[in-house]
Amino acid sequence: MADFETEVSVLGIGNVLWADEGFGVRAVEALHEAWEMPAGVELVDGGTQGMMLLNRIETSRCLLVLDAIDFGLAPGELLVLRDREVPNWAGTKMSLHQQSFQDLLAIADLHERFPPRLTLIGVQPQTMSDFGGSLTPPVRARLAEAVERAVAELSAWGYAPRRRTAPATERLNDAALSLVRYEGGRPSEDEACRRGDARFLGIRMAAQVAEEQR
């Protein structure tokens, strides 16, 4: 039987710079801010660490994953998958980083270290192509429900969190990555040129036309 370093890992994965792609990280942050975990439960901002998460996956007895997944549903809909329902190998990408996560699950399975308990709480994104954007309204509106579902899942596993009566004294990641700081400090879409390809090409084309007309 496998030896486990962690009883329960709650893993939020995604890229907070790509709009709804950051849902998993924002959800685990919100869980940490509102709930105190019992002994044996570790919350992890997995970001886009890819292969660096393999050891975490293989050494957790129970693994709860929060992520943005393209299920083909209406934006903001939540779906919960458990154990072998969570795809550990597929021919199509389900999100920008999901193939890597599927690869990790496949490797863990080959090593006979697939988590004995695995739950994925996924949200249907509205957009994942807005670089520098934040969560879209329908996805952001489901953060609280995703957190409640995570709490219910942990409780069903026998690791019931306690609602905080005071703010958390430690962060999961750097304060600069917090949703409030990110929202308050990022430039507008026009200033950042987040959808700048067309604008850049237009400027270059205008310069080329002007040069030809000389």
C-alpha cells in the first residue's frame, strides 16, 4: 500500500492572468479566507505548476481539485466529478492547462499512486482568452457556491472545516496576487491593450501604407 505524506490536499489550479482560467486559484483563496481547515488538510495554490504537482497528487490520500473546465455548459455552471469520473487521459483539451493535469493523473495511475479519493469541482468558463482580465461576472458569481461545495466534500470525507471568526493570519500566496489587489492595480483593457493584436497590426499596416505613399 502507498505511503501518504498528506491526508487531504485541496488544490486550486489555473492562471489568474487569463480571465476565468484563474477560477481554481480564486476559489481556494476564498476557501482559505472563510474557513479554517482541520489537521490533515492542506490548501495549495497550484497555479500553473504542471509537473511540479505530481508529488502532491501521488502522496495525497484524498485530493480535491478546483478548476475552470470547458464542459460545454452555460457560463458559470458548476459540475462535480469524483474518482474515475475525473478524466486522467483524454484526446482533447478541457482547459488551457488541463492536459498537463490529465497527464499527471495518468502518470500517478501508472505508478499505482492514483489518489484513493479524488473530487473535481469545475466551473464552466465564459472566456479564457482575455490576457490580463479577471473572472467574468457569471463565473465570479459561483465562487461562494464552489467554496460551499468544497466544504461539503471535505466534511463528507470526515474533515469538516470551521468557519473563521477572525481573518486568516497567513496567505496561500503573495499578497500582490490577491483578487482585490489584482482588480485594483491592473490597467484598463485599452491601456493594457489586452486584445492588442489587431491594434498592433493596424498600426503596423498604417505605417506600411504611409511609407508606400511617400
